[in-house]
Amino acid sequence: MDEAKIVAVHDGWIAESPDLRAHAELINKSLDFLDWLLNLQDHSDSDHLALLRLSVRCFNSCGAALRLLRCGHWQPAIMVTRDLYETQFLLDLLLGDTEKLKAWLTLTARERDQQFKPIKVREALDARDGFKEKKRAIRYKMLSTYGAHATPEGFSIISPNNLTIIGPFPDQKLLQSLLEELAMVIAHAAVTISPIVKPTERDDVERKLAFLKFLEGWRRQFFNRNAGVNGEQGS
């Protein structure tokens, strides 16, 4: 099916649904916020530059995932969304621990793979935050099973109603699920990244506060409905 037609179908569904419009608006506002924030100031040192570059990776992954899901490429969209989660988790860990950041930058590739593999990062964050339900791991496993790894379970993504489809296709249920997922993770990434850059001008501070206020409104509306990712209750 022509991707342009799929995009038109999906955009129509988004326009018709207040919930989907809210998710799409949060994604767009998060991307706009990150684009503005990451261009606000130069890096101060190599450590700061590394954090900014991880932030750019979050921005790029979200943009790619959004394009893929709008075009109906569901499995790649899930795979890139998992990459966004993985990068956001790592950034969250490194941002709060300068020693870990220095280790991540200076260890050999083999040592880094051992000490900062995704499971180690998730376990460190859960221990730091006092989370025992391992919701990060559950979310990561789900995205791995259905999008990043070739599994029998993943066949359901390309076979709606048990009918396998070659190439992209429109799907309202998948659109809703992935748009919600992407909204949650990019918003959390934006909040994680926000302290890296500290605005000094009044207009910049007000812009930052306006984004956080919009995000809080979205959280109040959808927080208790969604499965959540990064916290005991999903935040």
C-alpha cells in the first residue's frame, strides 16, 4: 500500500480522536522542546557533550519512530522505540552519577558492554529509585519480543487477524498503542534531559515551565490509564 495513503488514514484517525490528538501533541511538543533546548547553549566540557549527544540520539530515535508508525511500519517502529527507551535509561543513569559517566566514556568496549549492558542499567535505576516491580524490564522485554527480536510472538505485529501482510499497512489499534508508548517515553526523556541545559533568560525559563505545565496536564489526564514504564506507577 502507498505510504502516503497510510499516513493520510492514520492522520485522519488522530484528528478524529481526542486521546490520539493529545498523544501526538505531546510528542510534537517534546520534540520541539528538545530541539530548542539542545540548541540553547554550547557544551561546557567533554562529559557535557556526551550527555548532549545522547540527548540528540533520543530526539532522532523519536522522530524516526514517529515517521515509521505513521507510515504503518509497525515492527521497525517498535524496534526504534525500544532504542529510545534504552538511551533514555542510560542517560538517566549517567546524568545523576559523574563517576559512572566517566567510566562509560573511558572503559574499553568490552568493559563498557559488561558494566553498562541494558539489564545492568535498568537494575541500577531500579535500585536507585527503590522500585521492586521491574516495570522497566517488563516494558523492555515486551518491545524486544514484538519488535527488536525475531520471535513467534512478533508475527502478530505483521499478521493482524492472523492474516500476514507484506509491507506497511494502516491499523488503528497499533497506532493507538504505539502513539501512547512513544508519547510516554519521549516526554520522560525530555524531563530527563531538561537539567542538562539551564536557561538563564526569563523567556527561556518561561518556555521550559510552559512545556512542563503541558506535560503535567497530559499526565493528569492519562497517567492512571497507561501501563507506565519508568516508575512504580508508570512514570
